[in-house]
Amino acid sequence: RKEVEQDPGPFNVPEGATVAFNCTYSNSASQSFFWYRQDCRKEPKLLMSVYSSGNEDGRFTAQLNRASQYISLLIRDSKLSDSATYLCVVNTRFTGGGNKLTFGTGTQLKVEL
Amino acid sequence: DTEVTQTPKHLVMGMTNKKSLKCEQHMGHRAMYWYKQKAKKPPELMFVYSYEKLSINESVPSRFSPECPNSSLLYLHLHALQPEDSALYLCASSQVSSGVGEKLFFGSGTQLSVL
């Protein structure tokens, strides 16, 4: 089983739609969680952290369920500029400091007119 | 604009060449990372440096050799690579703290082609 699993998509949605991405992780010792966005041939960029209480940033809402080891991202009112690959990222700290971030395979989103 | 600078942006090398990738950050981060990303795949962790000491080596072949001479500088030395090593090599940095995991900031990467 992969450490971090996502549906690869692609998700093709019309502009203005609401779309949800899901992610599961296998390591129960994982400590923090993120969604990154990656555009074609660019580096990953942090979209938002994910907190147990759920958090929102504009049109984006992230949820974490530690018991089910499940993370979600909801995008409301999709824009053409939201087209990208969304990477679920799970962080496990290790002795000596630093972070081991493990990336999911990514879910590709295409927002269309 | 990324605050992690990687050079070169593109590199083509033969299997007998020796080359180095360079990464710099001036955000005061004390953890630095090398990731490898093949097309349509997620980034895969290669090495982690924490306080200039190698903390994680994810069973990377010895033809890849990292070096962290100081807290703001990271190298990946390449020697005798294979064509399957062609990929995007991403450098990242983060704070090191006792709290929850810190966010990673990525450089724009070096696109490496091995002929």
C-alpha cells in the first residue's frame, strides 16, 4: 500500500463548479498535512496546511480525519486558473529535526469554460 | 517568485560526466532537501540535511552525492549517471522546530537529461 494515496484524475469540471479531492495515508504517526499545487513543469507550491478542526482559505476548504487517516480538499467556484495538479502531502518528523514529507501521486484538475 | 534558488535550470550530461547542482536559500532555514521528480509522478525524497548534517538518505545510489557546506547552500554532485536518472531535481528548505512540521519551500528545479 502506498504511503499517501490519491485519485490521479483528471477531474474535468466547468468553471464555477465545486470539486472535492480525497487523500488517504497509511502512517498513523504522521504529524502534519498539507495540500500543494503544482503547475506543469513548475515546482510544487504550498496551497494550505490541513488542521484537525478543518480550515478554510477563500474558496478552498481542507479537512483532516485522523481516525480514518483521510484528508480532503474542497474547491468552490472553480476558476480556469485552478487547473493544476493537487498534491496531498503528509509530514513525519524524525529524530534530529527536519521533516520527511511524502507526496501523494497528485490529482489533476482541469477547469473548462 | 521562489526564495530558493537552483542552478542550472537545465542540464544535459553524458554518462561519463561529472556535474553538480546548486541550491541556495537565505531565509535562515536549517533543513534542506533534495527531491527527484519524474514526469507525471510525485516528488520523491532523496536526502535531508538538518543543521548541515545528513539526516536522511533514502537509499539513493552512490552516483548521487549531496553536500551541505553551510546552512544556506546545498549541492548534489552527479557522476556516472544513467539515462533513467533524467528527471526534475528539486531543492527545498524549511525551518527546523520542535513543533508541528514546517512548510517546505521549493526551488524551481533543475531539469536533468542524461544521454
